[in-house]
Amino acid sequence: MNKGAYLMLVACLEQIKKHYPQAVICLAPNKNSPYLSRAAIGALQKVSFRLRGIDLNVLSYFMPLRLKQFLQHWFGFVFESDVDLILDASGFAYGDQWGGRNVRLLGAEIRRLKRHKAGYILLPQAFGPFSKPADKQALAQGLPQALLVCARDEQSFQYLKECAPEADIQQFADFTNLVAPRLPEFSGYQQLPQSYGLIIPNSAMLGPRNRNSAWREHYLQLLITAAGIMRQLGITPIVLNHEGEADAALCQQLLAAVDGIQIVSPAHPAEVKGWIAAAKLVVCSRFHGCVSALSSGVPCIGTSWSHKYEMLFAEYEQQHALIKPETSETELRALFATVMAEQNVQVLEQRAAFWQIHSDELWQLVIAKIQQAIDSGQVQIKSA
């Protein structure tokens, strides 16, 4: 399971439980949301009628009520017509890199929900770019019908505003900084060192969505070099598998290339964050691994395959900590010293405190928007 997606889910569930303890949760199935994981948190199963990219969810509004009640009671199935509100925390699913189908389905779903007195909120995430006229039209028609749209960074905000200037678009940073780290389970690690650093790889760095092809040649060697520099500084390098199967091959390559290095694969995202928060230094290619480090005041050196990384590191005044594929060993060693300097750590801690307050303000706004929609009749609670 994608730990970044899981971390966003945990953050959402904590806020829902806090503000709407009687709410019934449903989750849509996808590769990051397998059935057993959804069932484990007591979520109902949102059934979608889609066939080869054709959206047929409008049919759910014509299903007999008794049939839907039967399916929900006995099988946990709910349909679009049963939903009162959708909180969309996709992370990064709408933009040219993912094709246009997601965007067009999004626009259509927002409009249908609006017509049937249900709401849609896009929580902070990365968006764009959008170059296809059909995608721009879908956003122009759909986003103004949403209760709230939150871009995670300035670039994403501009991409959305260009497509839907009339929509209520706000800018808020990633909100997973509200999830408290869980003290990591060290029992499975033999002789855990007092001072350790983490290397967190990302297979997307070598994938087709990374338009900087130079990374394919230099990425693995840079991670190996980083592990060697950690050892020279008296910091024990550990590979943290943030995503499980997706990054397993890269982790194994590091295991084979660096003598004595070990791999940890925490199951729960709060435990992942715990490992990161307790580290001396993190070299990271996973977005939410970077968020967990920066929001915990842990020095972080990152790589990037999307604008969302540049925006994140700028928020924490760490633009200098993003490396390029041609970064030399000498430059990387100097960067280690820079990010670990006391002055830089103080900057990190200050920015972490600022964004913590910002995330609290995000949820205050989300709750206010929901209440306004209910009070005005724009959203009608069918389960009440």
C-alpha cells in the first residue's frame, strides 16, 4: 500500500472522528486501497459503475432504495447516490502525467453530486499541468461546483486558476504533519544504532513520468554515495522501504551494493513517520517521506520527479537541499554539512511549527464549508 496515501487517510480519519464522530466512512477501491485494508478500518465499500473509461455512476440514482439498503446492510456496498460528501485526498492524480481520464471523471462526478445535494471537497494535493482542452473544460465546469478546492502549492494553484478562475480555490500545504509519529518498533532490528540516517528510495525516479532521463543513469549511485557519506560521518545508514512492493527492487539493489546495510519496512504510516522523526538525517525520494522529515525538524536531502517536491522544499526554506542527477560526491558531502548545521535545523523547526498551525486552519475551513453547505441546503444529509 502507498504509505503516503495511507498517511493522508489517517489524517482525514482523525479529523472526521474529532468533528463528526457519528459519520459513516466509505472508501473507493483502487491499488492503494485494497479490500482488507478498507475493511480493517470499518469502511464501507464505494461501488463505482465505470466501463472502459465510461462513467455510468448516474445509474445508481435510479436503483431501488430497498435494494441499496439490502446491499449496504449485508455486503457494505454503497453507491454514489448514497454519498453525502466526498473528501478527495488523491495526493497527485490530476494532471498531464496521469492522462486526462481522471480529470474528466472528476469534473463529471462533482457536477452530479452538486445536482443531487451532495458535496465535494478537494483536500490539499498537487495538480497539473493541464494542456488538453478537454481537461481544461472539465475543470472549468466541475471545480466551481465543489465546496472547496485546495492546491498544495503555488504552481498547482496557478494551474487550477488558469482552468477554473471562478472556483473557490485555496492554497494549503500538505496536512499529514498533523499525524503524530508513532515510536518505531525497533525489536526486529539487530543492535539499533544511536545515530542513524535513512535512505528512502522511490521507483518513480526511474519511471516514465520522470521527464529528467539523467536520473535513470545516476540515481542508484547517488543513493549508494549518500550511504557512504553517512558512514564517514558516524551515522549508520538504513534503507527504509516507504512503499513496500513498489520500491522493493531498489531497496534490494541498495542492500546488495552497500555492505552491512539493513532494510526496514514499517507497516503503519505513523510508524514510518516515527522512524523518520527519530533519524539524524534523511535522504529521501518519496514525497510524504520528505514531508514527515521536514515537518519533524529532521534534515532532509531530496530528489524530485515532479514540481511538488520543489514547492514542498521551498515551503520549508530548503530549496538548497534538492539534489540533481549530476550532483558530485564532494557537493553531496558539503550539502550534508549544510542541512545538518544548527542554524538550518532551527529554520526547519520554525517552519514546521508554522505549517502545523496552517494545517489546523485548513480543517477549520473545511468544517466551516461543510456546515455552511448543510445550513443552506446545498448538502442534504441522507443518512440523518
